[in-house]
Amino acid sequence: MSSDDQYFLDILSSIPNDVKRYSKEIAEYSRDIADSIDRHFETVAASLRETIQTTRWIPDSIKPPHHPPFRAPPPVPPGYLERAQDWVSRNRAVTAAIFAFIGTGTFIIWRRQRSHKKKRRARRAATGARTEVVVLAGSPHSPLTRSLSLDLERRGFIVYIPVSTLSEEQLVQSDFRADVRPLHLDITSPSSTQETIQKLTHHLETPHSHSSAHQPHILHLTALILLPPPPSTYPISPLITLPPSAWSDTLNNHLLAPFTLLHAFLPLLVSQSQKQHKSPSSTTTILILTPSIIPSLAPACHAPESVISGALDNYIHTLRAEVHGTGIGVLQLKLGDFDYSTVPGCVTRQQLAPYNAAKADAVNWVKEQRRKQQEAKGSSLRELHNGVFDAITGRIGRGGGGGVVFLGKGSWAYDFVGRWVPKGVVGWMMGGGARALDGGAEVVAGLEETEGGDGSVEWEKVEQAG
């Protein structure tokens, strides 16, 4: 086949492609022309319709129907999830703070519940006998003393409660608990106190055994716990009507008594700590429980309780510095409000009548505060029991916080308010404090009458207790 024939065949083969391309272009041009004509006619028709609609002389019956313009349907309102997502995207900082608060609160609640479920028992000998001894220095008439003694005995401790009279000894023995024992201790007699401490030391160092088949064991003095006196023992009165004899009694019972008791037990605690120094699991602890609410606020008419608490705070700081390095831990447990209604046979929240109550109108607000306290329910005693046990065993209070642990409802909050909130704001929150005394002459006369009835001030009690 020649080249001319090949060229002719190529031309013939390209004819269908050209026809197809030209036909496609013609179709597109025709479609564009048709669309243009349609748009033109639609424009003309719309113009005619508008002209006819706006012409007044044409009857309405022959006017074409009016079609309202097309309107898009309203958007569907977003649901709760969409609105929440939109709010989160617009408030990222607030959302992060809320999640942090909820997470922290959940963690605290979970940790508290886990702590409550934790089994707390004192260490025992291989034979199952009790080896841990706790001295619980508090009034046998106090519900706090009775509640803690029964709980510590239930957890496996041998509890000794110092008593000074036969009635107190019988009161301790009335619970019929073999391991809650009275310890006769007369702190006003140094020789008697020394003799009691020597007997207790001999009892701790003597090997004990239930039978000859069992291996003997030695007792260990684990903790000395100083409990606060009942609130009823503090006089409530303005300073101008508070006689010096009341200060003398308060200093003797609430300040010198615990100082003397701690002075008597301190050599025994040091010796016990040195014997157990090689065993990290055995510790010796001094626990001092103090109230937190009244001393933190220092309200009017509560000077004795505020002064005693301030003196104890400074004493604890000095004691902690002096026993540092001896293996003795000194912890202060600041107590809030607890519910003692579950303690059988205990009357709670009793208060002494204030001095010159008839003439000192400034203490009337105290009664109202006490009434509100009776209506409010404090923390459960379980929190107090767990906190005391953890402090004895060294689970809390050793790592930080200055050796201070807050327990009970309002303990930390009132301490924070008293420490950082201005006193004027605190006074305003408490209702302005005590009201002004009505009739200064009557108050002075009442003060003189009170001092005359009490006789001379017995300051020699302070010297004897010292």
C-alpha cells in the first residue's frame, strides 16, 4: 500500500471523530441558546406579571395569582448536646476549672471512703495477745474520753485512763472492758505520781504470758493522748465580770494539769522510744487534742478558752522542738464539731451559767449560738476514731503540715477564717460580738459582789500544782 492510500485511510478514520466533536459542540450551543431563550422569556413573563399586578385599571379577576417569594425553612434549634458543645468551645477556661473542681472533689470523696473502709488494728504478739498500750488522759465524765477509750480497746489497744478519785475509777470500770483500765494518778502529789509511773514502767517491762506454753511478750507504750476538757468547764463571761478565782481554777484544771501529767510521763516515753528505736514499725507518739472553733475566732466572753488554747499551741511547738531526735512524735489534733449523741449515757454540750448572767447582758448571744450548735449535727465519731488511730500509727501528721491535723466539722474552715480573715469581718459575721454592757455601775457592783462571795483568790493552787 502506497503512502497516498495510507493518508486517505487516515482521513476517513478521523471523519467520525470530527463528526462526534462537531455534533457535541452544536448540542452545547443549542442548549445554551435554549437556556438563554428560557431566561429571556422568564424575565419577560416576570416583567409582564409584575406590570399586570401593579396596574390598577386591570381587574383583579384577570390578574395572574400572586406567588409569595420562596423562603427557606427556619433552622432546626440545636439540642442539648450541641448547645453544650458550643458553650464548652466558647468557655474553655471555665470548663477546665469545673472539671478540675469536680475531679478533685471526686478524688477526695473516693480517698475518704477508701480510708474509712481500711482495716485498722493494733499490732499483737505472735500468740494474739495485746502489746500496744495507750494512756488516754481525759476526764472520765467526758463523752470524748469514753468514745475514744471504747474504740481504741476495740481496735486492740490496752487503754489506761488516769483517775484521781474512787468515783472516777468506778466510772471507768463500769463499762466492763478488761482492757480499759483506770490508772490512779494524783498529780497534786509528786511522790504519788512518781510511784504510779514506776509501777506502770515495771508493768510494761515485765514479760507477760497467758500460759506457760506461750512465749512471753513485752508491752509497749505507744501513745500518750491528752484530751481537751469538756466545754462545760470553761466559764463564759465578759472580762469585767470574770473574777480572778475563775482564772485560778481555769489555769489549774486546763493548763497546769496537762503540763504536770506530761512532765510525769515524758521520761517513760523517752525510754520506750529508745527501746523501740530499732524497729521502725513501733513508734511513740504524744497526741494533744485541742478545740479549734472558739480559739480560732476568739469571740467575746470566751477569754479563758482562747487563752488556754493559745498557751497550749506555744507549749506544743516548744515540746516538739525539744523531743526532736528522740523518736517521739508530737502531733496536735484540732477538733471541730462532733456528734456525741451515739455515745451511750453521755450528756453533750452542757455549759456553765456565766458569771453575773443577770447583769452581764453581753453573754446572751452565747446562748443563741449554743442553741444553734445543738440543732446542727456535727461530724461522725468515726472520723475522729480513724484520725486518732492514724496519728498513733504514724499514717498522718508526720509528713508535713507542721504536725497539725484538722478533724471534725468546721475545724479547718474556722482556723482559716481566724488566721486570714480580718477581725472586723469575723466580728460582723458573728453578729457584731457581744453587746455593750447595760449599766456599768451594776456590772461593777456585781463584780464586787461576786468577789466578796468567793472570798480571797486562791493563787496558791497554782503554786501547789506547779
